[in-house]
Amino acid sequence: MYLNTLAPSLGSKHYKKRLGRGIGSGLGKTSGRGHKGQKSRSGGKINKSFEGGQTPLHRRLPKFGFKSRKKIFYKEVTLNDLNKIKSNVIDLNTLKVFKVISKKIKYVKIINTGKIFVSLKLIKLRCTKNAKLAIERLGGKIEE
């Protein structure tokens, strides 16, 4: 084997078509761009949302949705998170002290994810139906 005999295997290389190299190449003269028009010119790009002067789809469709500013102050707390707290009485401030939630949070909802091992008394915290059942099953209380 010699270096001058090395070559890629047949069909593994696809060479780029060379444009504007005479009639015989099949892509001579206009180089596959046709005659005249915006797309035949150099730099003649058309915006992908352009629809020939018709109002584009993104302007025809209505706007929808918004981002709730309340979401910044809302947090879901799991039953697993409640296990981290070394207190039997839990309210919003207790969650902040034990760093389960950040200081800017104003609304909390307890959700049924994971397991709880101790009975707790929750004060002014919302719960899902199943989370409420799990807490009350261990003898805990939920005060509104």
C-alpha cells in the first residue's frame, strides 16, 4: 500500500456541484437561478415569513397567552420537603426559616409527592386533597 494509492471508498464522497462552469456542466450561464427576478440576484434573499405581499401568518393569527406576575410569589411544597422541617407547627414563616421556600414567596400549596413520617399542624397553608388525607392519616391538623 502506498500513499498515492489511498482513496475513499466508492460512493462515500459526494462532491459539491460547481456552478457557472460552462454549458457541458449542466449548471452554466445562469447557474440554476433562472432569468431575472429577486432570487436570481446576488444578495437577493426573501424573508422566510414573506408571503408575496399577503399578510403573513404570524400577523393574521391573534395574540394569546400572558405570563402571570403572581407566579413569582407562588410555590408548591411537597410532603418530602415537610420532612426536612424540625417543627410540628408549620406556617409560611417556618418554611422560610428552614429555607424550603425563598423569602419573596407569599402563597404556598402542599402537594402529595413523597411520604410524610410525622404528624404536623399546618396553619394557613393550602393543600391538595390527597396531601390533606396523608397528613390527617398520621394525626395531623390543617387550620385555615
